[in-house]
Amino acid sequence: MFLFGMEELTDHIMNLSPPKFELTIVVPVYNEEDNLARVKEEFNAYFSQSPYRSKVLFVNDGSSDYSQMMIEKICKSSDRYQYIELNQNMGLSAALKAGIDHADTEFVGYIDSDLQTTPFDFDFLMEYRNDYALVTGYRKDRKDSFVKNMSSTIANNFRRFMTKDKAIDTGCPLKIMQTKYARKIPFFTGMHRFIPALIMLQNGEMKQIPVRHFPRIAGEAKYHLFNRMIGPFKDCFAYRWMKKRYINYEISNQG
């Protein structure tokens, strides 16, 4: 004797299936073979306790070390991990764009593979995911060198003056965006420094949350003084040019 009719049985099976992923966390990787084992360990711990169902999308930005081999091994261990591999090194903005283009969840996040921020802090950001187009962390107590902190402070101040985005720490590698906004961001080299300003162009609202920051334990930083100061200064003028020409439309009706 059947305990369920066909319709009830289908509903029962669906209820037994794991819930869909809500958040795709993009992790750009460029020659981070020394960090990837820690990345897996940290995310496994995060997945086991987080109330939000999320997954990682590695974007290998043309690494020349053993990063790709390690990424593939990690992805075989769980459906929580996926990857795409770029055919050459294109830079952080391109890696982020590729990750956003391939995200299939309602929300998309971002964290660096150096683990100077922790995925556990995503839970603080996720609390505001439905109310803001962008929820971004800011590093309240940075564990970087004096030169790196000073150059970032100068670049941040100049960027705020030029863009009026009010972002405290746009370089913080811990962000969550509603995917519908993220996909409409106009991408260009250096875009990753202007995510708050680019969300603002779409009339999206931003929430800023203090997050923890840790010293880099392994690997080498990929950004030097030019990346942190000269590049952002030049990109600010590119943003101002684009802002005057940006087209933002909304569809009121469709037949």
C-alpha cells in the first residue's frame, strides 16, 4: 500500500533535497598555491556552521604555479566548490567580472584567496543582503605595513573626493552584491576599486560593515605602490568620464 500519492511523493522527495545555493563567493586566484589548502579548510569550517547555503567559485587568473591543480582537487571534494580558468593573467577586475558572469545565485560575494579577511564575516554581511544592492566590509583594524596602509588611505580619500561614493574602504576584499546589480556593473581595468561608485550609478544603496583583518601568512602580495596609488588615481578620471555617459534605464512595462 502506498503511503503517498504521486504528487505527494514528488513534494516529499523535493523537500528531502538540499536547498538551493543562495550565495556564490568568487575567489580570484593568481599564484596562490601556498594558500589554497588553508582556503579549503577555512571554507569547510564556514560551511559547517553558516545558516546560509553558499558555494565557492574559484577564478584562476592565469596562474603559473600549481594553483590550478590544487583548485581541481578541491572542487572534486565537494559540490560546494566550482572553478573557471582564464587562459592568461588578466588582473583582478577581469577575474571578478568572469566570476560574476558565471554566478547562478541570487547573491554574489567576493573574498581574496590570501585570507586576510575571513569567510565567517560573510554572515554579518548577509543579514543585510535583501535591503541593499551592495553590502561591503571595511577593515577596521588593518594588519598591513605602514606604507601599504598610508598609500591605501591616500587613494581612498582621493577616490571619495572624485566619486562621492562615501565608501570607507573600497579595497576591502569582502563584499556581497545582489547579482542583478552586479551583472549591470560596467567593467573595465581597475573596476574592482569602484564597485560602490558603480553600484551608485544604478541607484543602488550600500551598507558598510566592519570586518576582521589578518596578516598575510603565505604567498606574496600581488600589488605594489603603483597598483595602490598611481593606478587608482588614473582610474578615477576614467570613472568621471564614464559617469557622464552612463546610461541607466528601467523597464516599466513589457508585452
